[in-house]
Amino acid sequence: MNVGVLALQGDFREHLIALSDCGVSAKLVKTPAEIAEVDALVIPGGESTTISKLAKAFDLFDLISKRIADGLPTYGSCAGMILVSKSIIDPASNQETFGGIDMQVRRNAFGRQTESFEVDLDFKGISGSQIRGVFIRAPWVENYGPGVEVLASVEVGGVSHPVAVSSGKVLATAFHPELTGDIRVHKYFLEELCK
Ligand code: GLN
């Protein structure tokens, strides 16, 4: 299997390392030809507005949207979660998403950069110790359709907000497992969604 990490902006190198540590063949992708060839795609954390603008500028936007709609296994972390959502509650002007999961996300839901935080999470389908969630100006899932499975949530003010979800072949986390050295979320993606 040939896993591509979208390398337009953001922490794509960290995803590449995590995937390599899982023992799969992974490479950075940023041209239409490269994206046409991958068997799975990872969309990194970073800045979703920048990634979507660059995807348009490099003629990748429609191709990525179509490949995801056609069933390409895809994992988005943080900005990547925003990009695989159906819509954004508070988008930057003209901000569009690739789609993939029938959900609406709220950008910067936990507050500003200085309100970034870490917390241990129960992740449905991953056994053993909890998963360390690194949240950097992260989104949360505000609402979602019937085909979406919630895998992890964070409670704020007594309200539970989904921060890891999957639907069909698409996985999204509001946090950054690629920054922790714990490769279990990447393994989950490869074993549960890419088969
Ligand atoms: N707030 C960023 C956005 O809207 C996401 C931040 C991140 O990926 N760490 O894209």
C-alpha cells in the first residue's frame, strides 16, 4: 500500500515519520499525478485555509475531493479534520472543504493558540492506555449525520464534543497523534480503514 501525506503546508513530516514507524510505504504528495496514485491519503495539521487555497492554486482541490468521494481511505488531523468535513460553522472567507465526513465542525473551538492543551482520551477501538490528545487551536465536531461514528470526545462545561470520528473510509481527529510518538491512531487508520 502506498500512503500519501499531503505536503502543501503543516506538519506533514511528522505524519510521514508516524506512518513509516507503522511499517508502511509512505511519501509526501503535492502534484495531481502523485495524488492520483496513492492508495490512502493523510491530510496534516496546519492551517486549513492555507491548505485549501494551495490545493486550489495547484489544481489539486477537485481531484482530492473526488478521490475521497470515490472511497479513498483518508485521515485528517486538526486542519485535516476541518478539510474532510462537509461544512464549517465559522469559515474564513471563501473557505471550502474537500468533504468526506457528514459533519459540521467549529474551527478554533477551544479558543486561541494560547488556550492549546493536552489531555488523555479514551479512543474507541484502541485498547491499552489512553491516547494523549494534543490540541492546538483545534476544532471540534459540532454536529454530524447518522453514518458518523464518534471515537473520542472532550467535555467542556458539561457538554461532550466529538474530537475523533470516522465515517466509511475517512478518519478525522481534532488532535495531533503525529506529535506524540504514539503511533496507535495511525495504526488504527491503516488497519481499520485502509483494508
Ligand atoms: N485552527 C487551524 C485551522 O483552522 C487548525 C490548527 C491545527 O491544525 N493545529 O486550520
